[in-house]
Amino acid sequence: MKKNALNILIPCALVLVLSSCGNKQAEKKPAYVMPYPVVKVEKQDVVTHEDFPATIEGKVNSQVRPKVSGYIKEVLVKEGEFVKQGQSLFRLETQSLSQDANAAKANVNAAQVEVDKLKPLVDKNIISPVQLETAKAQLLQAQSNYNSINANIDYANVKSPVDGVVGSINFRKGALVSGQDPLPLTNVSSIDEVYAYFSINEKKFISFMAEAKGETAKEKLEKFPNVKLRLANGNIYDKPGKIETIAGDINTQTGTITFRARFDNKAGLLRNGSSGTILIPREYHDVIVIPAESTFERQGKTFVYTIVNDSLVDKPVAILKNANRLYIIDNGIEVGETILARGLNKVGPGTKIQPIVKPLDSIINSFQTVFK
């Protein structure tokens, strides 16, 4: 009898123990929810820039060419030197011209002797006045020839046509040069102010003019905001530029229109022939913006994670413009919605998070490296 009772009690005890363990398992603590930064979608005024390659030229850029042919006897300046208008830059060999001048001077003297000899004969009616007039004409021709040779001797002293800075010197002492050479002797550029030339395609030009303020083309140009110049080293030039002219025709080969912007350059940083990039500002008012790093791509579309009941829901968005580290949104989300700011590579649709609201600027201005 006792043995039967023991057999009954042991299974019951085992059942109670197992039941107790099951209840403890059911009472486990909930899983830990990771905190993630989120931002509220808002509207802002944004300024973006469209960039266009540009070439720099001095406000005055004059080619220096010889008016006569000859061998360079002296180079009187150095590259980069500032020169004044009329200052001698090159001196050409003039030996042959000097010989021609001596011969021409002798012809002038001979013609003068002939005129002097014929004058008294005409006064005495010994010869016809026609002979004297012919001699005078020959004298004038001889003087003209002599003056022309002297002018060529003066042209052998090549002078600067303007005030400015000497560019590359393409010919050195001993070189034979002429006005028909493909390259000039050098360029002299006035670079206190410089012009940046750049081109815009026809489609962007139409948008450019349509969005500019003003009734006429002249008014639009006058009211257009200043532009910036990005230098070859990536830095932004510290002086603003002003678009002054737009070409009156479209280049039929490239389909573009040429613009010219003027920049102050008294410090001499910009040089004739420099390259750069013109940045044209474009203003967007009261537009929806989100951090660029708060988006991800999938199958060619851009998505964000919105927060719904502390869970993530992926949502496609259409981007209107990239403004540095901001995306201007065309459609897909509304003001006031909350989106995941960072950590997009660590989560997926349906993931529960602990939202930590952060200011938009704190996300935009952060230098933290993000792998989305």
C-alpha cells in the first residue's frame, strides 16, 4: 500500500516542478530596444549652386607681335613682370634696315640736289617748270621711302601696347620672328580685374532667364545675385563675381551660350589662362528638406524609414535637388513626420527602436562617418 502511494506522489512532484519551470520561462523580461536618432521632417529656405567650368582672362589681354620681320637681338623683360604702355619688351636686329635707311637718305639728298639745281633754270626760263615739278615729286617719293624705313627701324623696338603683366615669352634671343607667326612674342594682360568665361546649355539658359527677376534681359542681369568661383585647388575665391554679359547667340556646334562674369583681382591670385568653376546660386523657399544620410537606395529608388508606433516603415521619396548634405524633397513625405536619422544599415522594415529626437542641424553638421 505504501509503495503504491509513493509511486503516485513522485510523478505528481515532477509535474509540479516542470510546471513551475514553465511559468518562470514565461515570465522572461522583454527584449531590449536599441535607441536611434530620429528627426522631424521640416521646411526651410535653401540655397544651392549649379557649377560650370570656366576659363579666366585678364580684363585687358593683348597679344604682342612684331610689325617687321627680324631676329630677336634682346629680350628686355621677364615673364610675370609688370610693364607700362609703351615700354620696350623686345629689340630686333636692325642692321639691314639701317643700311636701307642710309641708301634711302642718299636718294633724298640726290633728289634735293636735283631740285635745287633746276630752280634757277626755271626762274630764267631756260627749262620748263614741268621738269622742276617732276624733280620735286621724286624728292617727295625719296623722303617717303626714307621715312618708311625709319619707321620700320622704330618698329624693331617692340613695345607694350597696354599696362599689364607679361605672360609666357614664346621666343628668345636669336629667334627669327614676324607678324605672321602662329604664336605672339608674348601676351600682356591687365589682371587687376579678370573675366571668367563659362557656357550654359540652352535648356538651363531658358530656366535661368525664366527664374531671374526683372522684366527685360538687362534688368534680369542687373538683379541676378553674385556668383562664386571655385579655384583649381578646390577653394572658393574670396571675392564675389558679377555676371556682366551673355552672348547674343547659341553656339550651333555645342548648343551652349557663353556668359562672362567679372571678379576683382587686385591681389593678383588669378592669372590669365587660369581655370576654375563658376557657382551660380539658386534659391528654394519653404521646401521640405531631410539629411542626405537619412536615405537609402533600393532598386533604383530612394527610401527613408518613417517611425510608426516605434517601428520602422520604409517609404519611397522623390528628390528634387541635392543641396550639399541636404536633400530637397519633391514628394513622398510630409512636414511633421519622423524619420530615422542614422544607422540605416543596422535595421530593416518592422524593426522596433527607441526614438531619440535630434535637431536637423545636428545631423547635417555632424562629421561622423556614416555607412548607410
